[in-house]
Amino acid sequence: MDDPRHILTPSQLNTLARDLLEGAFPLVLVEGEIGNLSRPGSGHLYFTLKDARAQVRCALFKPKSQWLNFAPREGLRVLARGRLTLYEARGDYQLILDSMEEAGEGALRRAFEELKARLQAEGLFDAARKRPLPAHVRRLAVLTSASGAVIRDIVSVLRRRFPLVEVDLLPVPVQGDTAAAQIRMMLQRAIASARYDVVLLARGGGSLEDLWAFNDEALVRAIAASPVPVVSAIGHETDFTLADFAADLRAPTPSAAAELLVPDRANLLARLHGLHRQLQSQQGNALRQRAQRIDRAFLRLHALRPQARLDALARRGEQARLRLANAMQRRLEREHARLRHADAVLRAAHPRRRIERLRERLQALRGRPQSLLARHLQHEALHLRGLARSLHAISPLATVARGYSILQREDGRVVRGIGDTHPGEALQARLHDGRLRLRVEGTESGS
């Protein structure tokens, strides 16, 4: 490259310069004011970022230019993030942007996210530590600006929904460098007074910078440590502050907070009317039940008069006497019947008549024992001969008499196979006319 004979063309020089720039500056953050802003029909944005002594060309291509949450304008201070390169056609170096945000807003947003992450890690935003709101708020402290429309909206909603609630305005500045400290001191005074059931922090909408007082760390910690429930209603529904995360309840708007804190008068009146009707119905039922009890007690008292009791006892005595007389009459009739039956039995069982019947029976039985005994003995003899033939047919002795024998061991058990003996064992063979003593010399298996 140092050789003077090595000559470069402008495009070669610009390419080398571009490579050097992109290699040395892969990603940069630049803060400055927008100038020479151009919006061609392609949707790209072209402008310069400048300070008091220099400027640099910038380009934000579509669709990244459509992701901006603000409208770029001349003189607006922004924080741009991108990579440095060189446009070879003109030899101009420029910044190709990936993202861009307002400079003040971006710094505040970073500080907001960092503080939020740190406090969240400490558990200040945990749902478990949030205090429940009382069912009925009797006294409410509202910390907001005395001159804004917020307090008027809150009071208007409270008067319409539930005029019985006591509302105290504790005026505080809601914007500025000292606002956070004054809000925190007023909150601590409201808590120390032990007068209020709920404390409401309220403010109208605004930018992140306008709402920055409610992101103060000391104020957020005071809200989290408050023994009195704290409700936050700061900004619009899309606005969030750290006070919202630390509060026990976050309302989207101040008016919505007022509606959440008190019941609706119309609903309460309807409920009271319903309870009144229910109470009247219960009282009517109770009175009717007591009247019925009184009537029953009067009838019991009337029935328990002495004369009435005597009359009732006399009636009961007469009924008992009649039942006793009837029972005695039935008992006598049963006893008379038993006597008549016993007399008939005794007459039938007289000894003389019994002796006559026995004599007749004895006469009829004479001669029957001998014939019965002879027939019985003949029957038994036939039965015994049949049993003997059956026993002989199944007796092993009959088998032995035909030339067979029964092998037995010394202990009398029958040998049924060669497995029941072993060589040298003494056996005996039973024949029809005696026994043989044997000794096993060996065994052979087979048929």
C-alpha cells in the first residue's frame, strides 16, 4: 500500500474505508439533535445527528422506522443505536440505525427498569405482602394536587356512589424535583394520624418525565411499608409507575379508583330494601310461631285445670274397672273350661278301664314273639351268608389261594414295586398256607 506505483480507484478506496469503519465500529450509541430530516415515499428516514461542533448522517430504514413510539422532528434530542458504515457511491460515511428513542425518555426508561428490577428482587412488589382493602371505607385520604381536575373527579364519583364516606384532601405537588419527598412526607403523616382506612395516591396523565415523582425509591418503599392500604391511580390506564407496583391496589384512573373504593349507593339501597323485606318476613313468621305457641300453651293450661284432671282420672278409673271385670270374667270362663276338660280326662283314664284295655292287648299279643323271632333270625342268617360271599370275593387270600403271594417288608407294608425295596433287604412272602422269608439280592426293571 505504501508503494506509490500502487494506484487505487475511488471505489476501491471507499471499499477499503468501509471495511475499516465497519470493523472498528460494529455497534455504537450516539446521542444528538435531529437535523435535515427527510421522509421519502419509501418509508425510510434520513437525517443528521448533530451537536454544537459536528454532525453525522443517519438512516433508519423501513420497517424499523415504523416501530418508533414517537414522531421524529427537527431539533428533537434522541439516542440512536446502530453501526457505522460508508456509502461508497458518494464517499460519505453514515450511521445505519437499528433503533432510536428520545434521549431524555430513554434515560428515564432505563432508570425505571433498573430500579423496578432491583425492588422486585427484594420482594416489594410481591402479591403476598399486599394488604386487603376494608369492606367499607369510612375515611379516605386523597394525596393529589389541590388545583387539578383529579380531586374534582374523585369527589364527584364518591358523592354520586356513596356520600357517607369522609374524604380528606391532603394537597401535594405531583410533579417537580421536590414532589416525591413531599408526597412521601404527607403519606407518612396520614399513616401516623391513624385516622384513615385507605390512602389514595392520584394524578392525571402525562409523560414518563411528568410522572417521575411516583418512581422515587424512597416513596415506593414508604408505600410498601405502609400499615394502611394504599391505592394508586396515577396517569392513564396505559401509564405505569413503581408506586403502582408497590401499592395494594392499582386503579387505571382516579375516577376508577373512587368507584373501586366505595359501593354504589343504588346497589346498597336495593340491598337494604331486600334485607328490610327479608327482616319483615322473618319477624312475621316469628310472631306467627309465637302466637301458635301461646295458643297451644293456653289449651294445655285449660286442659290441666284440677276439675278437668279429676274428671279425666275418674274416666280412666271407670275404664280400668270395666277392663278388670271383663278380664276376670274371661279368666273364670277359661278356668271352668279347663276343669271340664280335666274331669273328662280323669274319667277316661280310670284304672279299671285301663286294666281292661291292657288285658285285651296282652291277649292279642300272645304267640307273636316266637314267630317274629324266628323270621328275624332267618333273615339275619341269609344276610350273613351274603356278606361272607362278598368278603371272600374281594379278599387277597382268595387271590393267594390261586397260586399268588403277597410280598411284605419287615414292618408289614406291602411291596408294590421294585422302588419299594433295596438289595439286601429282608422280605416275607405270604402264601395261602404260610409265609416264606426272603432276601433281595438285586433288582431288574422291565416287564
